Amino acid sequence: MAIVDVTVIPIGTEGPSVSDYVAEIQEILEGYKEEGKINYQLTPMSTIIEGDLPELFNVILAIHEAPFQKGLHRVATNIRIDDRRDKKVQMQDKLAAVAAKRSQR
């Protein structure tokens, strides 16, 4: 199970807002989630996606392509991967571990 932090940056939009593109990407992610392939969480600056790494690469390709499908000619996508193989860790596990450490202080 890997966790990926991904930010898709549409370049050449008509204005400064990109929420239309973000909403479209979230719809794509919801489709993958409904198929049981991923889990995801939108944050104010990026989206966190968890799943099997090969599947995550397919998902990243799909969301990277989304702004092109809306007519843009340039997209930059930033990806950060946390791939831990000694044990299965999900997003919530990482948050719970930090909360537990904070409660011990």
C-alpha cells in the first residue's frame, strides 16, 4: 500500500481559479474509489491518494490528462510517494500515530 501526494497544476487557464479543474479531478478519483481501487482525501493544497502503487500510477495518469481534456495545452503535476513495504499503513494510521505521540506528551 502506497500513499501519494499529488498536485495537478493546469497552466494557461483564463483566470486564477482552478477549482473547476480540481472538481473534475475529484470526480475521476471518486470513480476509482467506487471501484475499490483507491482511497483519497482532498486537502487545500493537494490530494492524497492511497492504494497499490501500480494502480496509483494509472490514477495519476488519468488525473494528469483531465485538464488536457478540457482544452488546456500545458499541465504540470507534482507527485510525492510514500511507499512503505515492511507493514501496511494507511492515511488514517499515520494520523493516528502522530495523535498518539501528542497525547503522550
